[in-house]
Amino acid sequence: MFLTEYFNYLVNGFAVVFLRLDWIQDPRNKSEDDTVEDRLYYMKRKYVDIKTHMKHKPEVIIVGGGLVGAVLAISLAQKKIPVTVIDKEPLDQQIKPENDGRTTAVSYGSQQIFNELGIWQDIEPCAQPIWEIRVFENASPWTVDYDYKDVGSNPMGYIVENKVIRKAIQSHIDNPYLDWVSPATIESTKKLKEKVVINLQDKRVIEAKLLVGAEGRFSPTRNQSSIATKTWDYPQIALVAHIQHEKPHQGTAWEIFFKEGPLAVLPMFDCPETGHPRSGLVWVKSKKHDWTKKTDEQLADELQELFPFYGKVKICSRRWMYPLSALTVDSMIDDRLVLIGDAAHVVHPIAGQGVNLGWRDAAVLADCIQEAISLGLDIGSHTILSAYQNKRKLDHRSILLMTDGINRLFSNSSTALHILRNAGFAAVNNIKPLKRFFMKKAMGL
């Protein structure tokens, strides 16, 4: 205990002493959004990135320490199940605002997962509650209005910047049952009868009973297995940015359907620099559209024509562009291997369900592993992994079908489908049990 505290004391002192010099010399560290606290945090992560203090042999190896893999690791460690995370990226790079400008719609169900892990207290100060959701099709008189009071007293979800979530998650990885190895490159993976053996490029060897692939849609761990994938590209590309606007958003999230794709305007905390109301923008258009042709001012003018509800708007961040696609697998499991998050499923962002689906994967898998260990069973056995897959299969398929179906339905200009869509809006808005069903699905309940 004394040595740990002394080591942390030295690390803090070292980071403070060299903070200014290192920050000036390394241009990658410079960001106008970073506070002194942020810079100290980056420095500590820079010099203490490879953690090897775990005294227990790992039961689980997680490849990929992103938003989903890290949550699974923390959950297992808090259950006193030894786990090692291997990630190719340094920890400090994950929370650089320029690397990921997206916001995430954290569902109420995901908020409960974070709350159980003690992470939510670090996210909540920067989490904008969603009190209302308004959905409509351009030039249609019908809308669907979801109000939180229809299902209880809690918000339907929260809009949070990804960098905030990542930083909150990283603040909880210091655990004697968790070994975080990064940056690291895997040289080879061998799945034996009773264990998995991973050889790193730096010659370290890590063994465990179960391997978890959590590296995202291009997962090398999945690609090296016998698991088959089915992928398809949508003829769409999404622009992600932040906007300032004159009128307050009142915690309302908007989803407006156009022929080329949906436009989502998501409530955020007010801009810390100007105090102006602020929202996240996810604007989907045809894949042929060049988002770089227009200036920020021209984009703001176009947006204001389509979305006049907040008065004058202004782009207040850099822009990020993401081609849209979907992915599904024929199985989430293989010999001593299980997939979670985008390694197992990628869905259209139309309903903001992708990462929430991954967090539910992590929560269910952690419980399955804990139960197996308590019964003295092999956590890498086909029986245990099949039980996990069966628990997650329906959720995966329903979200994939829902998001894909909605996108295809609203991308079609057929008159008959336009009438059908209007009838659907009217039905959902007026049939209370149906409306509550969709609300609870969106809330992850």
C-alpha cells in the first residue's frame, strides 16, 4: 500500500514538473479545449501507460480497450475476476477531442450500467438529459413526440461527448484485478484446448481461459477466427459536428427524415466558452455528397433552412465524416473466443443504439463469466459461451432489423410508402401502449 502511494506521488510530481516543457515540445498535445487538469491527466497517462501491477493470473484477455472493451474489463475487475486488456493505442490518444468528435446518446439502460460500476458520477456533470424526442418526416404533417413523463420520472437518455465517456472510464481502470497493456501489438494468437496464448511483439506472453474480441468493426481477432461476417454499405455518409444556436434546446432531441438520410440534432451542455446553447449534429446525405465543399457559414445557412426551430445557428467545432455500413456475424463465439460491441454487430446510427448495444453485451457477458466461476465451470467452454450468445441474440437482431428497416423505409420515395409512413407516425403517437414500447426500446429497457 505504501509503495503504491509513493509511486503515485512520484508520478504526479514528475507530471507537474515536466508538464509545460513536454506540452510545448509535443505538438500532438496541443488543444485549445484542454484545461490544466486535462493536461496533467494526459501526462500521467503518457508516463504510466503500461500497467503490470496485477498479482493474479488473468482469467480473461480483452483485445480492444475502447468504449465497450474497457467497460467489460472494469466490470470483471470489480467482480474480482482477473482480466488483461491489450490495446494498440496509448490511453491518452483515446481522449484527445480531435480524434473523436462524436457525441453518444447514452440510453437510460446504459446509464444504469455505468451507475453500477461507479462510472456515472464522473460522466453526469457533463451529461445532458433528454426530456423529449421529436421525430418527423420532412414536409409531413405527422410527428411522433416522446415525452419522458409517459414512461416515468427519469430522462430517456443523455447526450455525452465521447471524450467525456472515455476519460470517465479510464479513471476507473486502476484495479488490482485489471492489467492494462498499451500501446501493444499482438504477434500471434493460439487457441489451445484449455487456454488462449497471446504473444506480443515485445516478446511478452499472456495466457487466459477466454479471449474477448472488442476491437470494433474491423476486428483482427474476429477475422482470424472461423466466424463469418455479412456486411453491407449504405449509400450514405454522415457529417458529425457541434452547433451553437440562439434558442435553448430544452433537452429535446430531434430526428428529421429526408430522402437522402436523417438529420439528428441532439441537445448538449451549453458551450463552455460562450455560454450559448449547443447541440450535436449528425447529418446524413448521399455517399456522393462532398461535405468539404461548403464553408461552415454555408453549412449553417443550409441547416437553418431545414431546421429553423433554434433560430440562427453556427458550426462551433471541426467536422468529422463517417461512411455508414452495417455488419452482422453468423456466430458471436468460437473456440475460447467471444465477440462484443462492433466486433459482433454494426448498425445504422439512425436510432443511436450501436454503442448501447455493446454496453449491454459487456454487462451480460460479465454476469455470465461470474456465474460460471462461482459454479466452478470453465468460462471458455462452448456451454458458457453459447449461454451468453443466446441471451444476446434477440437484442442484436431486433436492433439491426429496426435500424436497417427504418433507414430503408424513409429512403424510399414511393408514394405508397409515404402514406404508410404517415399512418405509422399517427399510430405510434396515438396508441399509448405502442408508443411506450418504442420508448422503452430506445431507453434500453
